[in-house]
Amino acid sequence: MEKIVSTRELKRNFLELCNELSNQESKSLVHLENTEDIERRFVQFCTLEYPIQRVLLMFHRYSCIAFVSAEFMVNTKIYIDDLKSKYILIALVKKEDPDEVSIVYSNVEPLSRFPTRAISIKDIISFLEADDIETTLLEFFKKRKTFY
């Protein structure tokens, strides 16, 4: 494990964590509940730029994307703000080579307007790493007019 000073270390630590997680810990990350054990393991790698709450929130987001893209879950709720009051519900786009998701619902009304617009897994990860996820997603939808 490395000190987390950028998304590079964050992703590396997440991948290393994935090898060590129990089923219960995986579910805890996806639902962002009962994460105390994970928090204890990672607090020593946190920095001012990446405090433990931010790290847990990012691990939650990465876990949700992994579970949906691996088709372990049909859809999943991803928190998009630090207060965990705003969220999106994503689902895998059904096609032969699924590598895209769509936001099927959000409690942020403007984000619920585009349930048929596909977002690549790579892009959704990037958007969820942004400082202002809501604005980043809305800008994406304004620029991308195509449907799947």
C-alpha cells in the first residue's frame, strides 16, 4: 500500500484492497455502511489531499462500478457528494460487449433526464473522480447528443 497523493495511488490501493476483501467488506463498500475495518486499514495511507472519508467514498464508487460491470448487480447507487445526500443509480448498458453504463435515476433531477445516454466505464470512473461530479456529468450530457 502507498500513501495516497493522487488518483494513481488511490486506484492502486483499491486494486490491492480488492484482493483482500471478504464478501461482507465488499458489500460494505458498495453500500457505504459498516466500513470501520476498511477505514482502520487505510487511515495510515491517507493524506491531507485524500482524507479517509474521501478515500472511502472513492472506494465506494470504484466498487459500485466494478460490481455493475461484472454483472454482480443489475444497478447500484453511487453517492456523488461528500455528504452522501446526492446519488446516481447506474446500470450496465445491455449489448454484446458491455463496456458502458447509463444513469437510470438520480435524486439530482437534471441527471435523471438522460437514461438512454451511454457512458463508457472509463468515462464514468473519470467523472466520479472529478471535484464537481454533478457539473462534470451535466457537461458530458450537453456535449454528447447520441443515444445507444
